[in-house]
Amino acid sequence: MVQASYSAALKKVAVQKYFNRGNRSLADISAEIGAAKSTIYGWVQKYKKCDIDPDMKDTSKRPQDWTPDEKIQACFDYENLTTEQQGAFLRSKGLHSSHLLEWKKLCVSALSSKANDSAPRHELNDAHRKIKELEGDLLRKDRALAETTALLVLKKKADLIWGGEEPK
């Protein structure tokens, strides 16, 4: 069996088609180019390692790499599509519906926590006031205890000096 030789231009076209394939499969690209899927995949891996051409970047992002603005926009875009279009949208973006559900919950919880933010602040202020009161009481009691201890020490010394008795 003779091994096929491919030009650099054909390899570049194949890799570009791979990176910009959208919802097309590698088998579709393989049939179009006339090279085996494993061969095209090997070219892609080589271009990823060597970073030969800046136009040959993988533009897809992992869902966890998306910015908050992109996540919100994706949720809006997804909701405005029909059911058939939603599937194509998810495939083109490399997402699952669970990603969008999670992002939507995060948005809702962030907005609802801001709306109800006044109640926890009121409770927080009350707690701070109570802490200040308790710290004041503790300081007053510490001072009273120190004063009582000093008086007891002085009384024992006075008894020792004036009374001539050994302290018990």
C-alpha cells in the first residue's frame, strides 16, 4: 500500500475546516478533502502543538472559560430560538443545555440576592450593635473584677500588717 502525500496547502485547508466546522463531523471533512479522519486529526494536533499559523486557532471555548457577559448573552440567544434551532446553537457553541440552566440559575440568584439585600444588612447592623453592647458589658465586668481582686489583695496585706495574723 502506497502512503499518500499531501501538500501543505491542503493540510492547512483541512485544519481550517476542522476548526471552523460548526456542527459538521470530522467524517464530513474527511470525505470532502479526501484524506482519512486519523490523518486530518494528526494534522490538527500538529498545528495545535506548533502554533504555526495564527489563523489556525481553535476558536471553540470550554464552557468554564466563558466570561459572565458571554454566558448571559448565550442564555438570551438560546431562549429566543425554536427547539430545532436550540439544538444547533448548543452544538455550534460546544454547550449542553445543563450549562445554560446552571448559568440561568446563577443569574436569577444573583439578581434576587441583590433585591433582598436590604433585609440582611438590617440584620447585620443589629448584630453589630449587639456585639458592641456585649463587648462594653464584658469590658465593664473585667474592670470590676480587676478592682475587686485589687481590693482583696490590699485587704490581705492590711490584715497581715495590722492584724499580725498569717493570711489564710
